[in-house]
Amino acid sequence: MTKWETIFAQNRVIPQHIQRWKHGSGDTVGYQIVLGTLDGIPSRQAASDESSEAQYQLHLSFFDVTYHHFFGRTWKSFIKPMKTVTGQTSKVFFNEIVYFHTSLNDPGIVVVVEVISITRRRDGMKQESSCGFGLMRLFTSQAEEEPGNQQRRLTLYHGSPRALLHPAFKDLAELNRHMMLIEKSHLQYSVRTHSALKEVSHLLPPNILVSGSVRIPGLIQGRDETGDSLRKPHLQKTTTWYLDRLYLLLYPSLEKFEEELLALINNDCFLKGHSIDGTTVVIQERRLHIGVHNGWGFVQQPQVVVVVPEARMISTQSTLSLKKKPINNQSSSTQALVLRSRIRLPEMVSDPGFSIVFQLEYVFCLPSGVSQPSATMLSNASYMRMIRWASWNPLLNPGSSEVTLALQGGPRPNPCNNFVYKIPPNNMSSDEVRDKYSFFFPFLMGSFHN
């Protein structure tokens, strides 16, 4: 796996509830959560006769009380030992800072904090147990009021955060009625705004809890002893890249590929009752989304360009002599999709965690003259389907001016978080896949920018 593929695989997240998406989102605001001391771990959780002395870890996750929905990803603290002072309750000193930015200024959005006990059994296996959880309230009912900087105490409850998904739990006010409080146990913390995240919000998607020590491509690692790159963030220099003369090849040919694609889509419409008097959908447009991705998300909104069959490009531009170049010894009769313009990408960074992501999308519609389906059928006259995608880091081909990329498809994770058209047949070798489903383009590198 490339460095980008590793970072992308490690940073997949659960999106917020669909109703939140429908309501839209405005500008995000940066915050930091300062985790302090955990006081009063119950003695029955603190030790076991059959395991080593327990250490502790905090797990933090976003939870939408309104829609009973966990989202984002779970952040985990460093593992810390428990310290006991005679005459005082047991304590665990975490002293960590967690960062995030969000547009969700809603009292129904909370952070679930779970305390985890970690021990080693006699056979050497690690064992994790939940010691309880609490709900960290980020926002009040006053939309204009910001979280304060004062120290707060988070009370803890017995049980697992999964209890929040029970239908009986509908409001934060009902928590004490349904859950048992852990007496003399609490976590000290504070929540405050962190305006410095504004300048790096394009590198870190919203609603993700992160430590300042985590690697985020595009950020210079912190220079102090903590390695915190988000306290006072500094950006890496950007590089402008240009892509042109781009070809897309689809197996076994563009004509056969699109013929099978249309047959499957029309059959799917028929089975779902979306077809109208035998009318079939047609391809309206072929689009290519091109964006720079740092493993966490797209640095800027991907550019969307139209690609056309090479034969159509030749026929519509008779004055242009387009020389067809055979690729990987393929027949010159193989038709390609061609990009007619040059792409400029000023947001690239010379970092192995960056990649240029290509997403091939087809737009389908009913033939002209056919009325739009009813509300029970297709909701729009045109609709889109993601067909293939690929990623590429220019640093992997430092001495080459021409690049060929294998296109990917099927139900595997992808940066657009969409279903993608089926993968090539299983009996095709990797070389065949690279030859038949591929991009080909020369590329040019531009200048450096601050």
C-alpha cells in the first residue's frame, strides 16, 4: 500500500445523520477539549486477581442525541497508570488536548467519554473492560453562546455507551432516570474555541476528534516536545501541477462497456418499476472529478470536467489533428474517453500522503421528448452513477512524463463515499486490469507556492 492508501484506510469515518446533511452546514468553528484528571475509579474495576495491574484509557466519540446516532470516529487517549495517594481517591492524570472543528452548534450534539480499563492476563493477552461513561455537553441552547474556558466536572455512569441507543433514551434530562451514577467519580475537563484551526480546516474534515500529534499531510509536525501540530499550525508549501492529454480506456472497448452498463441500469429500472412504456435511459454526459486528497479528505472541492469519446472529439474538431497513441500495445482501434482541457492543481503538496484522485461519473437521463417519471419513479430527469476511480501521487513517478493508472471499482472504500460500478471479472490478471481499465496522461509540474 502507498502512504496515501494507508492514511486513507486508517481515517475512515461515520458520517453525521442524513437529516443533519439535509439541513445544510455553514462555516465551521474550531475547538479544543482539554482532558485533565480522572478521579475515583471504582475499586472493583481497578484490579483483578487474574490479571496485571490495570491501566486506563479514554475513548471519545461524537453522538447525536436527537437522532440516536454515533458519527465521526472514536478518539483514543494514551494509556495511563492509576496513582493512589493515602487518604485520597485514586487518580489517573491524562493531560491531553483533543481538537475538532464543526458547524453543528446544537445542544443535541455531545461527546461520549468512555473509561476503559486495560490489563494483561496471565497468558499475556490484553483485556479491555468498560469502567463507565459520561456525556460531555459542548453547546448550550443559546446558539450564540460559546463553550466556556472554565474547568468542568464530567460525572460518570455505570454501563456501556451502547445504552444511549435504547429507545427509552430520548433526552439528556432522562439520563439520571435510566442510568446509575458512579459515586465520587468524575473527569476534569474544559472546552474552548481554537481559532487557529480555521487555517487548516481544509486539511482536516469536520466532526473528527484528533490529537495534535497525529500525522496530517499538509501540516508541519509540531516542533516542541509534545509534537503538537494543531496548537500553532504551520502549513507545508504547495506545488502547482498540470495534467493534460488525458485518456481513459475501458474494457473491452468503450462501446461494449457502455452497452453493458446501459443494459444493467435499464434492467435495474425495470425491476424497480421505474421504466416508462419500455423507454430506456441513455448516457447524457461523462464527467471526470479531479481533486487533491491528503488521506483525510479533499483539500479543495474536486474540479468537474467533461470527457468525450475520442471519435466524437475528432468529428467535432475537424481542424484538429489528434494523433491516437497506442497504450500498452493495445490496438489503435480501441476507443478512449478524452479530456479536452488542461487541469491545474495549485493545492498539491510534495508529500507521500497526498494523492490526485480521479472519479469517473456517468450522467443518465431519459431520451428527449419523454416526459419525466412520476414521484414514485425516478426523482429527477437526470441522475448520476460513479463508474470508476483511481489515485496517484506524482512522487511515485519522479522521472516519468507519462503515467498509466489502473481504474478501480466495486464495493471497496473510496474517497467519494459512493457505490461504484462493478469490478472487472475475477479471471482477469492484474496486468490485464491495468491495461484495460486505465488512465494515460502526460503531466507537467509547475512552480512552488507558499
